[in-house]
Amino acid sequence: MTFTCLSRPLLEWHIRRRVLASPRVSLIDRCRFVTYAHTSSAEGIDGVQVSIADDPIEEIEGCLIVDASGRLSSTPRWLEDHDWGAPRANIVRIGVGYSSRIYSRPEIEPPNPIAIGIQPLPSAGTRGAVLFPIEGDRWIATLAGWSGDYPARTVEGFQSFLRSLPSSDIEDALSKSRPLTSPSTFRFTNSVWRRYDRLRDLPRGLVVVGDAVASFNPVYGQGMTVAALQADSLRQSLEHSDVRAAGPRFFNHSRSVLRATWLVSAWADHRFPATSGSGEMLSRLTNPFLDALQAAALTDSNVTVALSEVLALRNEPWSLLRPATVRSAVRSWRSAA
């Protein structure tokens, strides 16, 4: 696999530039969504009501409205208030927090790594970290803790958390680097999957995508991949003639993508005893196998590749049940026992 490492501002700048280069796209600045345009006698949504630059509310018509407003989407509440019924939510309570800091990156000489990942084994602790190169000869270091074991918001706390990791690789790599920013922290309580695919009835002309449908533990870096796969599902759903009926087609088509990602994320999070919620029983049953796989990946490169491709959503979770991968996991389990 090829990894492209860059900062989020640079990524968003490129995406914005590409999107606005299309003659079919127009942008309204300082525009705030107020509510959907809908009458009680209508079978669907006909547009949105917005406030532009704090001016009085006006209406923008549309045959298809796509809600990409993220985790704080107001669509479930709107559906419930208008008697459509809100989607039920699958929730995994994880209590993860992470803190990032940018450093200067000196020239790397082999065999020193340019990127490092430390994944915690739940039996040994709840702390992990990654170190990635980004543009401008810089590194971004991100420390993460599960089950409420959050990195502190201070520089001293960041350094203390860094020293407490089960491996000193990242600390050693940063020993010749200069910090360029203070720590920036974020806490993520729950993974949520709103089951729009299970709604019996849905307003015509409405589609919900991205984190507004499902948001996963950001530590695994799967959110943008899922959003891209959903965009492809939406493209396929719009190939039919009735655009206003795209919602049910889209939710049914994208369900397999969300289910596979949800399983991978939930399995990984349920390895930590303090995690609870959706899929807990199934995850507890499969966790010994996943722990054995992770241990096998330290010495078997084929298992490393198999795990990486599942985590990167290039393969389905059940691909880990291939005979050769299972044999490696069993050997690892036996040696540990």
C-alpha cells in the first residue's frame, strides 16, 4: 500500500480547489442551514431554508438535498419532529482522546523509519501513538489513549504521555526535532452508526452521508475512506432516472461498506475492557483471535499485510479467516500459552 502523508489543512485546500474548479458547483459563503423546506402535504423535501450573512431566512429549492453536516446533524431530530421517525443508532462507548503536536523533521538516514505506529495491547495498557511526515519537512505526532486515559492538554503532560508508551521509538525519533506547536487535543466519546437503512419511510429528495450517518473512532483513520466509498455509492444511486428516490437506494447500497467498517472498528475497540455498547458480545468472542493475529503480525509479514488491508478497508474482515492467516494466529496463540 502507498500512504500519502500530509496535513489536514493542505488536504482540505486541495479538495476545495478541485471541487470549486467544476463549473457545476457554486458556493454560498456565510450560509447557515436553518431547516428543510417541507409542507405537511408533501411527500418529501423540496429544498432548504438558510440564513446568508445573517440576513432574513430565504429558501433554496432542490430536487435532492444531501446532509453532510457531520456528527451534529439535525436531521434525526427533524425527522422525529415531522413524524417520519428518527433512525435508531448503534453506539460503541469508547472514551478515546488524542493529542497532536507538530515538529521539525530532520533528514532521515536509513535504516531509521520515517513513520512509526505504536498500537497498545489491551492486556498491557491503553496508550498508543503515531508519527507521520507531512509537508514542509515536518512531523505530526499524535498520542492516543482509550477508556478515558486521555493525554494531558499541557506540554509537560504531552511529554509525560510520550515517555509512558510501551515503545520509545517515537520519543527517540523526536529527540533531534524541534516542537513547532503546542499540543492540540480532542476527545471522542462514542462511535455512532445511525441506521437510516432500517427506516421504513424516508422523505423523498433526502440523502445523509459521512459522519452524519456513521462516525468511527478517528484513531483508526477510516472516516475519509468511508466517506469516499459512500460518495461512490451515491454516484451509483443517481444513475437511475428518479433522483428524488435516491435515498433508499443509497442507504441500501452503502450498508455493506458501513457494516464492514463498523465491525472492524468495534472489534478493535471492544478489546479494551472499559468499552461497551453495540456488538459487545460478538467482539468479546472474537477478541482472542484478533489478539493472536496482532501478535502473529509482529513476526509474519503475510499477517501484517492481511491486517493492514482490513484496517485500511481494502479487504473485508472475513478475509482474515483464510487458512494461512488462521494457522499463523493459532501458532502465535500456542507459543503465548
